[in-house]
Amino acid sequence: MFDKANNMKLLQESGWFSKRSEVFRRELLECAVAKTFDAWETLYHHGDPANGIFAVLSGGIQITAPADDGQEFVLHREGAGFWIGDLALFADAPRLVSVVTTQVTQALFFPNTRIAKLVKVNPLYVRDFYALTQENMQTALRIMANLAVTGSEKRLVLRLLHLDEGTSKRDGWIVVSQEELSEMIAVSQPTLHRSLHRLANLGLIELGYGRVRLMDRQALIANCQT
């Protein structure tokens, strides 16, 4: 559900944007164009020219990237409060990933022409946008580090904990298929299936059709440490 007041409040209080000055936030929001996307609608494709930055107000997005064989693989999912599109924009380079919605999604779009004017008038704002790039790089490095963890079940738990932090949820559910999860942690679907059901039998997670709900975060964290 989209609630403009609550979703804007969430945007103001979360992550990168919450750490910016009040003046920067006000002037950047003046550049925004409100957009609504249906489920599985594309924000942009890998290789597209950069046209702006997106901020998710409600709903969720999925980020994919091509492997060397040309297949697209799911890298991550995020929800309300997430910003994306800055890297290619400020590098003046093609998009490195594809971004699609996973459900009906409300977003703010900041066209590159408006951002260019904003930075031209206020050159120090570049530092604010670099801070966004740094935050997104931190997320990417976390994903890479967790993928290097030995043990497929530990990788699964770490990814579920990460997804639970950022993905927009309905009644606590993370909307993600087993096929997508298996891609995210680089395991076969049968291996994933066994790990999910073991965690469910322990009462640590609950499984639904195309969704997962964490029942005990602390116990899941402890599971990774054993």
C-alpha cells in the first residue's frame, strides 16, 4: 500500500538521504518526478544510457546483471528507501545492471538534466551523490563477501537476513522465489530446497509460495556462527 506521507517520511529517515542536509534534501526533491510502475516493469536495462536516479517509495525492485555467457542473474532485491542509478549517471557511462519492479512500485525519478543543473549551481553537492555511490558500493561488497562464505546454508541465512533488512515486505514476508534465491547464493535448487526446509523445521523461517518469513533473526544469526 502506498501512503504518500508515511512513505516520504520513511525516505527522509532512512539510509543515505537521511544523512544529507535539509537544504540538499529539499532542493533534490524539487527535481523529482513521481512515477508508478506495475509489477515486473523495467526501470532500466543493462547497457542503457544513464537517464537519472530512482528512489523507491513503496514496493520493491530486483537487480540483475549479465554473466559472461549472457545470462541474467539476480544480484539483490531492495524496497522502500532504496536509491539507485547514480553510478552510471555520474560516470556518464551505460548502465551496469538491469532493474525491474517485483510488485506495484511507487518511485521518485530524478532526470539527469535536473541533477546536472542542481550540481552546476551547487558544485559541492557532488560529494552528497558520491556518498550515495559509497553506500551502494557497501551493499555490493557485502553481497560479494557473503557469497564467499563457505557453506551453502550459511550463505542462504546471510542472504535472507540481508533481504529482510531492505526488501519491502507484506506482513513480514520477503517476496522471493526459490529460483531467485538459488541464483543469489549460487547453489542448485535441490540444495536450496533442503536448506530452506531444514531451517523451517527448526522454526527459524516460515515458507510460503514465492515468499519467506524470518521467525527468529537472533537464532538465524547464531546458526551462521556455529
